[in-house]
Amino acid sequence: MIIREATRQDSEQMIAVMTNAEASNFMLFGPGERNLTPKPFGEYIDKLQNSHHSALFVAETDERIVGYLIVQGNELKRIAHRAYLVIGIHSDYRGRKIGTALFQHVENWAMENGVHRLELTVMENNEAGVALYKKMGFDIEGTKRASLYVDGQYINEYYMSKLLIGKVLNI
């Protein structure tokens, strides 16, 4: 498995993995809720590549993208030390340590880029996601009550974070 930064040429494979991840019904977008197309998504990847505070990393196996982790950073000085994460793994590849590898890679990237705080949200009922994030050192900071409306029910989300302690900040 290779973890690398995404390029414009990855657009179609990325869209396929994102669509598959959204089918799990544990993502912000529900199954089929959005229509991603390669050209605008390629432009989004280009934008992330040109940002010092954001990135999109992919996990690749046998030249096939099987997972991704988006790092959404900030340019404002007061919040430039933090980044919001979004992860997705293709259903055929879950349980193979791909999420672990993506998080380890992003943590190294974050420390090299002056990011001190990683944060994410996860549906309270996404047991596999919560377990992965806790394993990677994320703590639950709070509960966003009735944060999402999924299949006719309100769902709570956990707000989780990890502080990268002991690293010099290059803000």
C-alpha cells in the first residue's frame, strides 16, 4: 500500500471511493446525494495542492485508490494551527489498516506543516469509526446533539480532536 498526495489525475478513482464511502450512510453526504464530476473535483484537488494548510492524501493498492483522507486547514493566524479531517475507505478494503496508515501519514504531514490540532466529527453510532479515531489518539470533546438527520432520525455526532504535543509550531 502506498500513501501519497492526490493529483488531478486521481479524480475519477477518488469520486468512486467517495461514492462508495457515502453509501455506508456514515458520511455527511448521504448515498447519491451529490453528483461529483472529474473536472471540478480535479480543480478542488489542485486547490488543495496549492495550499500550505490543506491536503488530500490517498491510499493506493495495486494502482487502485482504496481510501482517502482530506485535511482542511485554515489561513487565518488564530486558527492556522488546526485542521479538520475527513476520511473514507472503500467498503471492500475496510479492516485492513488503511485508515491507520492514512492517519499516521497525515499526522507526520501535520507536524511538518505547523498543524498542532487535528479535529473531526463522527456519527455517534459509527462504532468502527469511533474505535479507529480513539485508537489513533483522538479524544471525544463533546456531543453535537441531533446534529444530523439521517433516514428519518436525528443522529448525534461526537466532536473529536487530537493535539500534536511537543512539536514546534511553524505558523
